[in-house]
Amino acid sequence: MSAPFEPDILMLLAIGIPFAAAALIPLFHCWPNLRELVTLTAAAALAAVVWCLVGPVLDGVRLERHLMEIVPGFVLAFAIEPLGMLFALVAGSLWLVNSIYSIGYMRANGEPRQTSYYVCFAVALGATMGIAFAKNLVTLFLFYELLTLSTYPLVVHKANEEAIRAGRTYLVLLLGSSMVLLLPAIFATWLLAGTTDFRAGGILPAELSGTLMAALLALYVFGIGKAAVMPLHFWLPAAMVAPTPVSALLHAVAVVKAGVFSILKVIVAVFGVERLASSGAATWLVWVAGFTVITASLIALRQDNLKKRLAYSTVSQLSYVILAAAILTPISVIGAALHIAAHAVAKITLFFCAGAIYTAAHKTEVSELDCIGYRMPWTMAAFAVGALGMIGLPPTAGFLGKWFILSGATQTDQWVPVAVIILSTVLNAGYFLPIVVRAFFPAAELRAHAAGAAVARHTHEAEHGEAPWPMVLALLATAVATLVLFFVPDIPLGLSNAMLVR
């Protein structure tokens, strides 16, 4: 898609459109249809802008724009580069789908404070675009914090005791980790490198010892709490008290993706993949990420609440990206970037399905889902596709990222990541496939009554059993995207390859 404007103007538009929407939405508080039209128009405009940028970036365009000097040596600046473009493409495209879904969900469930909900959502997307196009660590940090603050009201949307408690955990862990660990890491980088600008191949001085690099890397990994590396993961399951579209935002569109994107960006453009590999400073990260992948998967197996099972799945899947980056081969780093996109479309599908089940059937527990596939066939078919994507089986996008990660690990004889991925794949199947089996192939005692009241009721309700059409449309769109990305991975693969070109 060719760009009608200069790429740097489009980049600033991508950042500005959500903030403009956030300013306009309150004006239509008394007219819900117009309020939601503003949201949809802004989301569609953002999607169009980021897609217009893809062609120039793949063609090698690299532009930057300095806006202002905050204090001497620290500049608010933005830049177009492949990894940020991939993140912006994922978030910018999924905001539109999530907005369609939100309209169906918020109206069907009679959620309060819908205007503030759409405002905070728009601000969160603006912050996400700022993170994606940040030229330096200072700009990334500012928008990273804005993302935390703008999503806090969404986490506590229900305003009950459980939501307030979850919001407190959310703020303490995310703001605490960033202020205590991430900010000192950025300041130390500035002292050591004399700059905070990102640059492919890294910016740290060659004489920096491996021990110091390992310590600095630890500050970044644990300071970027949105990546949910254990033990800084508690905020993520706690935040499941929020409405389901918010859960989708947290897990697929913005928050957690901002976390793993930031860590991957730091590894590629602050430390440098080759430099980290030769120093051995990231060896510990393989073990930490592997521990998070396996432990979170084991916890997910024990969760009966559907959203909490999905939440711990996210904790596990995020560390696939960290694990891939820690392998420190070009092909594994490409796999890390691919997994950001693959996980986004598959996990948002699963959360959309969970919200649809809650809206149409008022069920929240896995143990309650026997025969739900008879009542909600479209929703559960989409859930099955998303589940296969999380397990990493073809023909879903989740297979691609895992294949690249395994290839990178085997090429360098790193067998710990291989074992982690194989074991976690089995565990993924263990906590996702039973949900699909319950939905379409109920237990033996229920099958014995297949011609009786239970299944007859589900079959009779099937025609009217799905959630409102905007929700079903959105979840089917992301399920299709999970499949399409397997067969047509050219754009994410092209951007992932280009991020390593100096």
C-alpha cells in the first residue's frame, strides 16, 4: 500500500490519531452511537495509516522526527524502523477489531462509564504507538508509563472491591518495577554509552564487562514489568477482573506486547545480539524465561476460571519471546518478533471467545462448558483455532514463531530452550484441548443423553445462542487472521528480517 503522505508525517499521525479520538469522544457522551462512531473512525484511520507505512519500511525507509528536548541530553523523538513497525501494525490493526467487539460487549452487558472506557482505550493506543515509534529509551519510558496510567482506569472499571484491589496490584508492580529498575537502567545506559538512542547492533561501549552487561540486562528485564517475567507476573492474573475487551487489550493489543517488544528492542538496539552472544551476559535469561514458560503453564492447568487460565497462558507465552531473544541467534530473534504477532491474533481470539461465552451463556468456568459448542458453534470454532495457535500447531501462525525459535536453538546446540518448548507445547495442549473437547465432545454420561434434554436444549438454542453480532464478527476475524498469517507471513517475516539489518 503506497503512502499518500510522507512517512514521517504518517508516523506522527499514527501517534496523534488516538489522542485526538480521546479528546473528541467525551463530546458525544450523550449520543452513544456518535461516540462509538468516533471510536471506530479513529481506529479505522489508525489501521489505514500503519498499513500505509508498511511498504516504505519494507523498501528500506528509515526516518526520524525530533519534537523537543525535555532536558539537556534527553530528547522526545520518534523513528520509523522495522521492529517498531511490526508492533504498530499489530496494535493498530487490532484496535479496530477490538472496538467493534467492545461495542457489542459493553452494550450487551450494560457496562457503566462507557465514555471513559473508550477514552482510556484511545489514550492507551496512543501510548502504544508512542512506544512502537520511540527513537530512544527516554521516549519509550515516557509512553510506557503513560500506558500504565491510561489502562489503570480500565482495570478498575467495575469499581468494586476486587477491581480496586487488582488495580492496586497493577499500579504497584508496573510503576514500581519501572521506577526502581527500568529508570536506573536507562540512566546507566546514558552514562555508559553517552546516548539513549536505539541503534541496530547496540550502543554500549565495547569495553563493558560481561558481568556489568548481565546486571544491566537484569535491570531491563525485570524493570519492564509488562513482560510479566516471573516473579513480576502477579498483576496480569489480577487484572482479569476487568471487562473482557480490556483483558484483550492487556494480553494482545497493547500492554503485554509493549513489555516483550521493549525487551526485544533493548536486546537488539541497546545491547546488540552479537555482543550479548559473545559476552555470555544473557545465559541466565534462558533459564529465567524457561522457568516462567513452564511454571505458568503448570499453573494454567489448575485454573477452572477460563479468563485466569488464559491469563497464565499469556504469562507463559510472553516468555517464549524472551526465551527466543535470549538464544541470541538471528533466526531466533526473528522468531521472537514473529511470535509477538502470532500470539496477538490467537490470544485476542481466545479472550473474545471468553467474553462471548460470558455474554451469551453467563458461564465463566471451564467446568461449565460441556456442550457449549452446540449453542455457540461459531464462537467455539474460533476458540479451537485460537487454541491451536497457542499450542503452536499448523496451520496457525503460532507454528511459525516456534519453528524459528527451535531452529535458532538447534543451530547453536542450545538444548534447554528446545526442551522448554517441547514440554510447554504438551502443557499447552493439556490446558487448551480439554476446553474444545468439552464444548463439542461432552463426557460419556452426557453423550448417553445426547438425544435427551441436555443436548436437545443446546441444539434448540444454537440458532439464538451466539453473542451479539459485533462480538462474533470480531472473533471470527481474528480467528481467520490466525490462519492467514500461517499461509501469508510475508509482511511480519519481512519486517522481522529487516530489524537486524544495520
